[in-house]
Amino acid sequence: MDVVVVVAVVVVLAFLAISLLPEEGGNKRRPRQVNCIYNLKQTGIAFRLWEGDNNDKYPMAVSVTNGGAMELIATGNVAACFRVMSNELNTPRILLCPEDTRRTCATNFSTGFSGANISYFVNPDAVEAHPQMILDGDDNLTVGGVRVRPGILNLWTNAAVGWTKERHHGEGNIGMADGSVQQLTTDGLRQALQQTSVATNRLAIP
């Protein structure tokens, strides 16, 4: 048991050390940026845990009658997707980016839980078998300079997508189907879309 505790502490310290390393240009990630990356790491773990108990399918690929959120996420209902993973997520707090000033943190996954408590989009088509696909990420997106609205957003690989400046100094974080998290500039986000191997990426925006 003592060995497990020591290993856990070392992993946490290593993650914090890496997170605070200077990035290009010598800037350090702010604590809130680190927390947002941690949130998406946790949601990625939750997706994989849920998938492991549901025939290797994410909630987006399982019908509502079988305990998933397929029909609801298809309408842009991101809250429904996260609600079915409430046991794996443990707390709705990790669904709120620390730099998101437009939303409030929910106290549970039932009473009043909605997109007003979620900072992250979900890709209804993401599957672990395609690790290069985007799974989720910061929802402060623009297309052609116009902020996206709640609902389903269809993005072509050459879409003029970008981030608003309200979070992370105009950058953003995305979680991948393989469980990794990337912090990207606008150019990096566009490159990530081109590498997803699909012509159109569907994103459910809360």
C-alpha cells in the first residue's frame, strides 16, 4: 500500500513539473490552464472506463434505451452524454474550465444540470479505434470569426475554425480519442482537424 501511495505522489509531481515547463516563447502555463488540461484528462479517463463496461462503445454510440446518449447527443445535448457517465466522472466540477466565466459549476448531475454547467464540446463520432479523432475540448470556438452556437457544429477539415480570446490567451485544449490532451493554437487546431481522417467533424456544443 505504501508503494502505491509513493508511486501516486511521484506521478502527480511529475505531471505538475511537466505542466509548468516553459513553452515556446518562454511562457509558462498558468495554473488555470493546467487545471483545464487535468479536467480533460479526467473526462478522457471517464469515457474509457464507461466504454470498458459497454462493449467498447462510448455513450455517443449507445442508444438511450441501453443506457447511452446516442439520440440525445445527436441533437447537441452534451449534458445527457456526461450525465450517463456520472459514476465515472464522480463530480461535475471537472466539466467547468477554470477560465470559463460564462458558466457556473453544478453541484450534481441531476438537479438543473445542463449545458450552462459545461465548458467542453463532445464529438459524437469519436471512437477509441481512431486515436487521432478529437473526443472533446474547450467549446469557445469560432468559425470565420463568429462564435459558434450551442447545438451540432459540422466542421469541414478546411474550416476557418479558431478560439475566442476569453480563455487560455486565445489558445484551447482538446482531448483525443486515445486519451491524450493537447493545448493548441488556432493553427494547431486546424491541423488537428485535418488529421482526424474524416471529411466532416461533428461537434456537440453545450
